[in-house]
Amino acid sequence: MTQQIQTDVFISGGGVAGLTAAAAFGAAGFSVVCADPTPPITDAASAGSDLRTTAFLQPARDFLDRIGLWERLAPHAMPLQVMRIVDAGGPDAIARVAHDFNAADISDQPFGWNLPNWLLRREMVAHLASLSTVDFRPGLATAQLLTRQTEARVTLSDGCRITAKLVIGADGRDSAVRRAMGIAARTLRYGQKALAFAVMHDLPHGNVSTEIHRSGGPFTLVPLPDRGGAPCSAVVWMERGPEVLRLAALPDAAFNAEMTERSAHLFGPLALASRRTVWPIISQIAERMVAERVALVAEAAHVVPPIGAQGLNMSLADLRVLLDLAEAARDDPGAADVLARYQRARHAEIVARVAGVDALNRASMAGAQGLRDLRLRALNAIYSVAPVRRVMMRAGLGAKA
């Protein structure tokens, strides 16, 4: 017999954003069903695990605290007090200038807190198991979605039929929910890919996130807890696609030498401490974030290159706004006026942020020496004017300047 379920909220997608959405709406007292065709991988050593890290900026951390997740995540989090931008765009791969953007200039808290993505999934899945309001169904896809003025009807890949007041599409850049609703998305391709991995190094990171610019994209080291008494960092290395594939295929010793050179030798010799994973780099934005009974969040609505910790923090801002609106209309969280307010509150800001990150990424890719020198002058100009520097830092956090 076909299973039939009635719920307040159905969430398509069980990545970090979808799991957070389930925790948020479940903690607020809504009944929630969350499904994803791929069960989350919650161990770093398992094949397919996500070795990238996420830096939760201050507003995102506050939201996680509000919904009951931060207490579980905090013991694993590495604070990020300083964001260091290094220009190594001269003829040789050495640092020409380094500028520190210190959270102490605008706050008594760090900019953010860094955690591995596989660990986030582990802790979030465990948290959902403690919520009686949440029914998490890994291994099941959203097979069909039909909407009416008063409800949405979802069919899962096992035949289960779900009736919901609100459907949240958190199912990634190739969102089945977005396609089912006929919402177009504009995609910008850079010819880039990113390598994600962990490294050990001799010099301590000092809770400083370091972004090194030369050409092809930034080389970013984000602090991780020490491993075996030695400093450790997560790295995202963005480059042109063919170059990333070449780097990914190098023997470990040759790779260590090349990444040490690309790091401008700022941390001493770097040694690979995990496998290498390759990720595509695009910008993408949905033409709208809502449809009848449907709200898009996270990468179903917007994708940006991994610069300035904007990606998931934009996603949690989506969820914060959507949850606020749903709680104010508890009897019908998917009503048309609720979704219209969500669209107005988020879409224009997202368009601006996607454009901003796109510009930063294009600047980081500059290969010609003249363009790299121009980038250096722009960085120096921003840093040298303290009020401008503080405005940029607050904007990066998602706060009002």
C-alpha cells in the first residue's frame, strides 16, 4: 500500500543546507519531511566524502545557535580571527604584499568559525534524529512535484506521497524542484575547477585564513585543528580546469612541491594530509526564488565561487528570512504572500552578491602582469582607508555598513 504523509514542510535535499533547513523548521515546531537521493557521507575516510570546509560567519553562527545546532558544532569549530589577503602576482611566486583584515576592528568576536563539511553532515544528521518533528529520509529522490493553490503534492522515488504546505528546494545547482517549477537559471562558467584537500605545515596558522592571489584563482588556506601536534589547514586551490586536472594527477611528492611554491612559501613546506577532490566552479542564479507553494534556497537558488566564505552563509541567510516569515504565518507557511515577501527580501541582495563575487573571482584569475599589478593597487587602496576597510568587512559578514 502506498504510504501517504501530510506535513507542514517538505525539504528536497539533504546536503548541509537541506539538513540545516530541516533542523530549523523542526526546532520551530513545524512538521518536516526531508529527502535526498544520496545518503550523507559522514566520515572523512569514506569514498565520496566532502573534504571542503565551511566558515560560518557571525550571522550564520547566530542562526545556528537559535535553531539548536551550534551547541553540537561548537566543540569542533576553529575560530577565524583574521582574514589575510596576499598578493603574489609578481614575476616570481613570492608575496609582494599581505594585508590583514582583523575582526577586532569591527567586533569583539571572530569573523567566523570553520568546520569540515563531512563533519557538519555527521553532526546535523545526529541532531535531526533527536527531533520528533523531523522525518529524514536519505536514499530517496523527489520524483514528482505538483502544486495547487492550497498545497503541494510530492511523490518520492519509493512511491511515498507527501502533501505539504511548503516545499523547500535545497537540492543543489541542478535542482529538480527548480526544474519542476519551470524556473530558469543563468549560469556563468569560468573554465575553472577547484582542488580541495588538507595539508600539514611547519608554521602555525594562528587562526588566520590566508587567501593568496597570483593567477587562475585564489589559493586559500583555512585553519583546522592541529593534527598529531602539527599545524593543519584546509586548502581550496582554484585554477583553470586543465591545470587542476594535471595537479590532481601528480604524485604526492611533486604535488607537495607545486603547492608549496603556489603558497608563496608562507607556511614552510606543505605536505598533503588527505586525498585531493576536484569541484567545478561556476556562478549561477535562479531568475526567481519562489513558485506556487515552493521556495528555493542555497544552491538551488544561487551558486558562487568559494571566495570570501559567501556561499553557505548566503544560504543560511535564505533560511533565516524564510523561517522568520513562516513563523509569522504559522498556519500556512507556504502562502502566496509569505513567498512573495521572501522573494522581495532575498533576490535583489543575492543578485548583488553574486555579481560581487563574480568580479572578485575574475580579478583573481588575472594572468597578464599589468592586470595583476592593477589588482595589487586596488587591494592597497581598499586597505589603506580604514573606513572603507571596515565597510568591506561588515559587508562580507552580511551586516549593514
